[in-house]
Amino acid sequence: MRKTLLILGTIVIFAQVHAQDNFTYIGDKAYFKVSEGALVYSKDLSMRTVGSGVLDVSGDVMIDGGVNNTFETVNTNGSAKSNGGNIILRMNNASNNTYGQLYIEGFNQNNITGIVDKEYRERKHGTYQQLSLPFYGKILSTLNTEFGKPFSDVRWSKNEILKWNNPKPRFDIFSVNQQTLTGLEYIALGSGNFDASSNPIVGIQNPNVATNATVPNYTNGVYIVRGKPIADTQSKTARLYGAGLGIDYGTSGQVRNLHGETYNSYLQDNFDASVTNPWLQANFGKNLYQYGNPYLTNLDLSQIGIVESATIGDGNAIPNIQGIRFDPGEVTSDSDGATYSTNARYITYAGGVPVADVNNAIIKPMQTFVVKLANSVDNASYNLNFKTLRRFKYTARAANVNYDVTANRGASATTVKQLGVIALDANGKELSRTYYVVYADAKTGMLDLNQVSSQVTAGPIDIIGTYEEKPDGGMDTNLSDKYWLYVNEANETNFAGKPIVMELYSNDIKSLKFEILEDAEMIDDNQSLLSSGKAFYIRKSDSSELVSISQGKILDITGDQFNLYYDKPNDATLGNDEAKMSRSKIAYNPNIDEYVLLFDPKWNEADVKVYDISGKLILSKNRVSTKKDLILDIQKFNGTYVVTATSEKGEVFNGKIIR
């Protein structure tokens, strides 16, 4: 008997576990616990559980075998055991911060017959839950039991399973009779309006369960999804070419796809939305690639946009990348059938450094993500090699560090400064966030859409964001009603000491928390000075009090408009072009090709009127509730329109729309 099982960390063994006949073997009734923070490594051995033997994983298991090794769960008579309950990957806490992971290396897919139980807990995404299924040959109808509701192939029933089609940007039906093959599929489950940590049922459309207790695979606040793991010997390289190529969306996204749906009803592209009508831009909605994590191990996407990454082990270098959306946010379908997301999370690249949500660039098992390229380049070297992105750790790898599954963080040699502003409610819960990025080559003001930048637009109904800046500081009012920004960039030299206008659109925001990164690394707690000797500052727009921002600082707030600075402003700039703006605003929502009026959160109701350039009244609405944004149903002709809104207290907002 040969034993080559290496155990690192704290592991509790309750019964017989041993290597036998070239197997890592867990016998019938044996129980093997891999604790959180522990790593179990098996080299050149097959893996087998027998009968009721259990491998209970809260930490990490790495099985490094070969094409002749096997991965099995069998009954006591040696037949294949397919009902699960033997190899369990646990969720360790309600916040999903840590979980059991399984890394399988070198196995032939045909030799992987064992069933793995993956605990799934995720916040609700809305009408459709976005996820991937990292299992081979899994019949989709098995999800009926695992999620406690019947799925069907009826489109728009909110009971269907959809799969994203990258070449023809749309969701297609993924039939319940089909099976998974690659694990890369970006899947949306109908009636996904659930939170596995709290909601009592799965789905909102004709659920067949009344409580979680009746869902067979619901225990301890999680659902169990099971299947055969994907072999890394399967091709897991995606060629990033051709998404949306040759597709005409129409001048406002009104063209219908194969399913009769208008493209503007669910196709979002916040990377290329910073214009009056983004649908007229050549790259809007194109070169968007949506995938799922095909493995039961994390993926680290933080460095795929950095050319140097190809030289240090991961093989991924995508110089024309604009960014990554790694969290869809809250997905909503309105009464008109339009589906869109708010509070999505992004990573972009500035000066060769990942910025924005870089701390969350780790893609969990069963998580989905989107990669956006700046243009379509027919170059086979622009690939995404998922196999080399696997990583046990929960933090992103720093630049210039060897890309190994257990690699530690290291130092970066770049100088990108980043301020994250996180909106918190009265209980300290995060509601939304925005970012301000400065570096030597950053562009101040509106950017050329043909160049790669770190900027990403905020959603039209997001509750925090900044506005495009004028070169001399303050809001560019020519663009403020066209878009606002989730990630804003400015040149650290010519915009030092000048204000970026930030607005809040929710009375639920009670405080702001700040995160400061330099070269994609968090600076020390309570520190404010950066390597340049400068710092970030914040000030209410109607106040002269300037507050220095330090790492982790939480600032209780009143008011809803602020100015952010990189470097302390000169006295001459205080109060210059920073007067408090009206809280109501007009925003263009490209998802529905309409302008919407967002009301001052302090208003309760309003009278709204819209006039054309001749002064003719074309829309009038009285006593409109301000609790919901008002869609301004204006004919889609070129022209100029004046919008006035008067609150119940007589406060007046005036705005302009130029089509």
C-alpha cells in the first residue's frame, strides 16, 4: 500500500481514510473533515468514496492525478453511486466569504464519475438568477428537485432556463431535457427572485413548495446542487471574438432578435454608454462575452487585462479589454418586459492596473461574469484560458506575481490611485458604491469612446455616482443629463485639487465608507497619504468644511451632494462652480430608449410639464408620485425639449433634453 496524502492545516478525522491500491480511499461509514483554512493534497492517486463514506470539505482539496486516474463515488457493491451525499463542498458562513473548494488536475473526463454536492447560497439577482453549473453531463431537469420548483421550456413564463448566446447577443432557451457539457454556460434561472440565506421559497412564479423545509436539498440556509466535476483536460479556452459581429441593433436598440425581443429590452453595456445615444456607437453592445466559472475552484480575473500577465504563468493577455462585470446586481423585469440590472459591479484597467472592484475580482464556483473588449480584433491570441485562472485564495493576485493556484499576493510597480465611496444605510449595510481613479495617463473630461479607459457609467437608477468633470473642475452640465459614472477617471496632474461632483439619490443613505487603493493594493488602515504625498478629500457642496479621507473612514452625512478631490484644493477653487445643484435630474435609460425624470428624494409629489422648442406643451402630468422615476414619453424625433417639475412645496426643477 502506498500513501501519498499530504495534509496541511487543521483536519479532523473521525473514521477510516487511507490510500489503497493507488486510491485516496474513504471507506463505508468513514467521515473525513477538511476544516476551513486547511489544504488536502493528493498526488498521482485516484479518488474513491464507498457507501456512506463522506469527504466533508470546508477548506481546499487538490487532487493532482493523470488521465488514467479515476474519481469515483461507489456503493458498497462497487456500482456507481449517483445520488450524492459523499463529497460535500460547504458554505462556511452566511456572507459567502469562504467555502469548500475542489481542484481536480489531469483527469480524463470519462474517468470522473463521482458526484459532488455543491452548497449554493447567493443573494437574489431578481427575476432571473444568474449562475453557472460546473458539472459535466448534468440534466437540467434535475434542478427541479434541487431548487424545489418546476422548470419548463416556455419562454417568458419566468420558469424557463436561459443560456446566453455570445455571437448573437441574446438569451436562448436551455431545454430542461438538455445537459451541461462545458460548465462555461452563462445561465439565467427563471423566477430567480430568491435569497438562499433567507427566503422561504425558490421562485415567485407558481412555486411548488411552501417552505424551505419541503425542498429536499435545502439545509442550513443553502441549496445543494450536485453533479460530476468538469475535467481540466476538457478545452476551457474561450476565443474572445465575434460577439455581436454583424448584428444591427437599430438606432435605439429597437430591432428585434430571433425571439421577437427588442435588443434594448435587456442588452446592457455600461462600458460604452457615455453618449447621448449609445446605440449609434459602433462598439455598443458588441464584444461582450458572458461566461460562468466552469470549476469548483475560484477564478482570479484581476490581471487578465495586463499584458505582463502572459509572461508569469497564466497565459492570458488581453490588451484591448475595457473591463469585467463580475456581479449582475439586482435584475429587474418591468411591466413592459424590459429586463435590466442596477448596482452591478465592475473592474476596469488604468495604466496597466486593475481598478474599481478589484478586491472582488475572484469569481466563485457557480458565479458568472462578463468581459468587454474595446473592439473586435480577429486575433486568436486573445483568449481566456480558464484553467490557468484557478485559485483557492479569496483575494486577487497582485501584478507580477506568479499565477499559481495557491500564489500569495505581492507588490506592484504602478501608480494608480483609487478612491472607493460606499453608501451605507442606518445599520451599516452597503447599498451601492462609486469610484474615482487618478493616474498619470488618465483623461480629464469626456473620453474618446475608441480608446480604452477605466470609466464605466452608472445605471440610470443607481443611487450614488459622480458626474463627468469640466477641465477647470466641477460638473460638465452639457453631459450631466446624458449619463453619470460608476467609475470616473481624471488626470492626476491637470485635475489635482479640482472637484468631482458626487450625488446621492436615496434617503436611506446615512453614512459613507471609504476605501483607498494604490496600484490595486489597499493602503494601511487610517492612512490618507499616498506615495505622491497627496490625499483624497470630500466636502459637502454647500459647505466650506474640507474633510481628509483616510482608509476605512466612515463619515456620517446629511445632504446629498458632495465634491471629491485628489489633492487639497486651493482657496481660489472653494465654492467655484460647486453650487448645490437641483436634486431632480433627467437621465437617459438606454435599456428602454427613454429619458426618465429622477425626483429629489425629499419631494413627495410633483407636477411635470414638457415643452418642445416652440413652447408647445406636449406632456403634462399632475400630482405624480416621486417615489418612482417618471418615464418621459417623448417622440423619438430629433429636437430640443424643456422639462419643468414643481414639488408640492413649490420647489422648481428645470431641465433640457436634446435628441
